[in-house]
Amino acid sequence: MANTIIDNFNDYFEILPAISDELKIEVYKLRYQIYCIENDFLNSEDYPDNLEFDNFDRHSIHYLIRHRKSGDFVATTRLILPDANNPEKFFPLELNCKIDNIAVMQSIERKHLGEVSRLCVSKAFKKRKNEAQSLAPLGSECSLYFTPEEQRSFPIICLALIACSIKAGYDNGLHYSFAATDSPLLHFISALGINAIEIGPMTNYHGNRWPVLIKAKDFNIAQMKKAGIFEIHSLMITS
């Protein structure tokens, strides 16, 4: 079943590492759409160019997911790496959340610590009320109509973003990652075999979220394989 769903996902979507300046612009455009327009998490007036970016982006790994038929970018995530020029620089989670689980933090070397951030999917790919198969694509005035097979692959988008973050962490020698999660995401990643340790109280940080720490050594590899995370790795474009 997992292979069939992932094959369907690959038929309709592609995963792109945003390495070029052009793709990074697409990342910032999509984040503006999601964080400033669709969700009102950030003030659009602070981004006059309609690009949402910050000073963490210069030391981050970015990924995009694109719908093949329309060419629209529908989801993105980044993994913030330690700042090579300032290893003690705080991550966004440290600036916006209270961390009170001091014991679990004491043994962490910051050169092996990152943060999963801006993991988001556009609402443009959610169903409109009373339009069973109609979804509004980004950058288009008309509706795209998706087949049941396409819609069946939509839940894999979030799984693909998580797989991107895991791959980026392995590729860059990270042993730990911060993340801010709501309850559904926390249950979802736990079901994948990813143990997230709560390190502070719930905070209103782009919605009500818990600050968590994820340890790579605590991954349940068998459970992750069953969920299809490693099959998704094989779909990633590397050039």
C-alpha cells in the first residue's frame, strides 16, 4: 500500500531542493502566500516585495514540492543549520518559545543542532466548500480539477516534507533538531517513528504549538521504513 501511494505521489508531484536563486525566490513567494495571505501569521505589510524571508535563510536548506500538471509550487520546508560564523546564534524556536527542559539540552553540541522550520502546505490545495473536486491553484484564476488518484496522494505531501528535513539533517551532520508542533503534527510524526521530546510549554507561535527536540538516534527505523519515508528519499531530485 505504501509503495502504491508513494508511486501515485511521484506521478503528480515532484520534490525539488531549492538550490538556485530562482527556486529560493519561489520558496519565499510561497511562504508569503501561506504565512501572510492564507493564515495571517505574519503581517504582509512587512514584506512589500511579497517575499517572506529572514536572516536564517542564508544558512538553511530549502525544499519545494511542485504539482507536475500545473507547475504550481504547493509546499515547502527548510532546515536551519548552525550559523558557521556565529555558532551560538539562537534559533527561531529559542527566540519565540520558553525552553524549560534544561536537562535534555545540556549535552547538546550546537554544531550538531538545527531547526525544522516553515514546514507548510498551501491552502490552495484544499477543497472549496460545495466543490467536491475543485481546488484553487496558486497563480491561477481558474480552478484545477483533480482526479481521485491525485487527491489520494495529497496526504503524502506532509510526509514528503518531513522526509526532506530528515535527509537534510543527515546530509549536514545534525544529531538534533528543534521544531514547533501542534497536536496533530505531534501525533503524526510519532506515528512515523520520530520521537519528539517536549522541551517547554505551549506557545502561540504561528498558532498554538509546543517546542520539541528531535533526536536522530531515537528514530524508529523500522517504523519509518513502514511509513515510506525512505522510499520518498529516492524521489528527491539531487541535481
